Amino acid sequence: MKIEQIYTGCLAQGAYYIESEGEAVVIDPLREVTSYLEKAEKDGATIKYVFETHFHADFVSGHIDLSKKTGAAIVYGPNANPTFDAHIAKDGEEFKVGKIRFRVLHTPGHTMESTCYLLLDENGKETALFSGDTLFIGDVGRPDLAQKAAHMTQEQLAETLFDSLRNKVMTLSDDVIVYPAHGAGSACGKNMSKETFDTLGHQKATNYALRADMTKAEFVKEVTTGLMPPPAYFPLNVALNKQGYDSIDDVMKRGTQPLSPRAFEAAANETGALILDTRDPQVFAKGFVPNAINIGIDGSFAPWVGALIPDVKQELLIITESGREEEVVTRLARVGYDYCLGYLDGGMEAWEKAGLELDRIESISPEELAARLAKTPDAPVFDVRKKSEYDSEHLEVAENAPLDFVNESMLQMPKDKTTYIHCAGGYRSMIFTSILRARGYENLVEVQGGFKALKETEMFKITDYVCPSTLL
């Protein structure tokens, strides 16, 4: 038997490939399925099932493409209602794969179809639990995402999750290994560990939501406290996972079309496509296509795309570092952004050689900011980190304007004054500044290195440190 966790850092997502005696299953696959096919071919195995723990909100699963390419049956737990062919399993139903079996444990609460898959080894021993978003390492799934579909409040869903955990999960052996669908960094929970698996016994001892003496009322209060609104793209991804989507092969072919600078400019003017520049923030600042938005590929790219581009059907034109075009289109497709029309062939170097217009963003060091504030102490400074980060510790002169709520935060920005923008390390501040620049804010200055660099200079007054909360 082979169990392989395939972890994708930018989504903090774990997919699983399990093989026994020439048969395999894939659990919660990512949109691009080539790696699973290659693993099966290497093992001389047939992918027999694609197990889905629930209708994912934070990414588009590869279940449909993988099933089409292999003939594997797609399996969901009770209450699932996809529009495509799938086996809707009963609670307790078992699936044989080589010499092992998987038992369906229906665990509603995160969503009403949420299901865990318990692996029984060839001797029938409970070995591993693929827990989806029901149980994370250090946390449990947030109970507010499925309220509309379930016709329930988040409190009612939390009560349901409490029962699922106590009656289905916590009764299992302590030595069962828990393999969740997400880790730290995912918006599907609020207190997840950076560890990506653990024993159930250790989770019973350390996970706040599995405390043995916890009442249902205490559980509901704790798991619902500190929940922020989920990203806008979540329900759109759920719809794609339930109803189907374009083949990843078609999406990749469309998105990786090279466009000359003139063709790129024409496409932007004729289609209204959003120009998405995925280069390093500081490289972007030195010269970019006017009205382009910067979300760097070397960061939490897909989640920020999902949070800041509200419509997954938005047409996109992309600018990347040379050779990373396919990577960008793939990572967009993972969260349902399938309508990339192509990329700037030759990048910004080709754009400049064509004599086309450039825009720039002023980006300064923390030391330069200190010098400027010494001359103009009332100049506005905005910290675009999350409220919980800002509340923990911030520059005394800075106001909070979270990137997560950029439309509301924008209303705080004066258009007629030079305004300084920083985040934690320089990634989010460039996203924020580029968005506002595209909306006509011309007096924004980005601060390199963010709060970390500002604090290290010891040139600014910092608020007293407060232990950060678990707010998302």
C-alpha cells in the first residue's frame, strides 16, 4: 500500500494518491490531473475511484477531467447533488481498492455533504482518515460557507459539525493518521497548523475543537468566533465543482496564446480584459502596462486573485516572467479563472521596444519614508494588512486599510495628497497600490519591505505588542 500526500502550498491544499495491488484512488484532486496519471502509470496501476470529500469552495477540483481520462468513478458522500454522473455513497458504505478498503463516514457540518474516508488496511485495521474540511490539524472546518445551500444558520451547522466529530471521528482509534484537505494559510479554517498530518490521538489532546469536556454550546461559540466573510469567489467555485467546467486542456490552450505587444494592446482595448501582471512587485513598479494589476506569482497568488477579482468569468490578459506562462494559467484555473485570452509575448521588454506607453509606481525604502515624514509628519500612511495583524502591532502614524476589503479601504485614501502604503513584507502593498493606480490614484507611494523592514530600522514609533487573535 502506498499513501502519497500531494501538497500545494499556494492553496494550502492536500490531495491524496493511494495505491494497492495495481488499483488506486485519488482524493480531492487539483484541477490539473497529469501528475496523478503519471503516478498511476509509474505504478502500473488503474485509478479506480476519485473520492471527493465535499464541494470545494476554495479551488476547482480535477474530479471531472480525471474521471474522463481514466474512467474512474467519482464518489461523493450523502446529500451531494452534482449535475454530472457520480456515485453518491451511503454512510458506512465501503469501497475495495486492491487489498485495502475505504469506509464512508458522513460528517456534515462544514457542508451538509461533507464526508471523511476511513482507510482500512489489508488486515482491516483503521489506518488513516482523509478528513477533507471536517477536521484540520489544529482546527475544524468553518461552518458558515454552506448556510444558503443548507438553509441553516452557521450556528446550526456548527452544532451539526459538533455531532459529526463526536460521533464519527473522535470514536476512532488514537493511532489513526489524519490527512486533511488544508493546512495553514487556507481560508477554510482560522487556526490551522502548518503541519499537514497528525495522529488523531494527538489532535484530541491539542486541537481546541476536540476538547473532551467541551459542551456543544462552547463548541459553537468557539468555532464561530472571529470568522470573517469568505472570499467572493468561494460560491463560484462551489458551482463549478457541482455543475462542471471546461476541460483543463482547453483552458490551457486558450490561455497560453502568445500575443505581440500590438495584439495584446488591441485585445485589452477591444475586450475589456483585465491585465494581470504576475511579476515580482519591485520589478513591476519599475515599469508596467498602464492599468495593469500586480499580483505576484511568487506569493499567495491564487487566493488573492480569487479575493480581488470577483467574477471567475472575467477575461484576463497576463504578463509574466519568461517561461512561467503555463504556470500562471494553471494556477488561475485552479481557482476557476478559465478565461485567460493569452500572454504578452516577449514580456515588458517587447512592450518597451514597441514604443508603447509605460506606467510606474514610486517605491521607497523605510529610511526614505522616515526622512519624508520628518519633513511632513501629517502625511497619510496606510497599513494594508489584515485588521488582526494591524491590531497586534503597527506604526503609530499608520491607519488600517486592509487589502481584503480594498473597495472600502479605497474610500479612506486622499487623492490630493502623497500617501504611503505598506503591508507586512511588500507583496500586498504593491497589489493594493496597483489596484488604486488603475482607478486613478496617482499620489500613492509604496514602502519596500513592509512592516518588518519598518520595525527593524528602529526609526518609527510602534504600538505595544498585543498577542494576535485567530481572526482570519
